[in-house]
Amino acid sequence: MVSQDLLDILRCPACVRETEGLLELVKDSWLVCQDCGRKYPIVEDIPVMLIDEGDKWKTTPQDDLPVPPPPMD
């Protein structure tokens, strides 16, 4: 599980320069940007905050996000 302290400081790397880029924890396995909708997986308790990874899941509805997230390529 990702610590609350870390969740409080993490921001969407694609949005943080122009907006707050606040992230919401979803299904204890995903961080979803409240501004752009990118979805960042949490793999082995480590948030994968790569824009390309967030882009892969952007159009996937939150209810359809796999738990646990698939391993990265």
C-alpha cells in the first residue's frame, strides 16, 4: 500500500505545470488525475508516474481498470 504522505505530494506529471494535477486513489491500485483523466498504475506498491503509462489507460473507464494492474512492458 502506498503511504498517505506520498499520495498527498504526488501530482500528475502531465498537468502539474498548468493545473494542480491532483490524483485520486482508485481501487487501491490506480492514481487518476482529476484534471486530465490519465490513470497511473501502482505496481508492487510503487506508483508508475510516466506520462506514456498514464496515456495508455486514459480512455479506460475507472470501473474497467484491472486489479492488480498488469506488469509494465
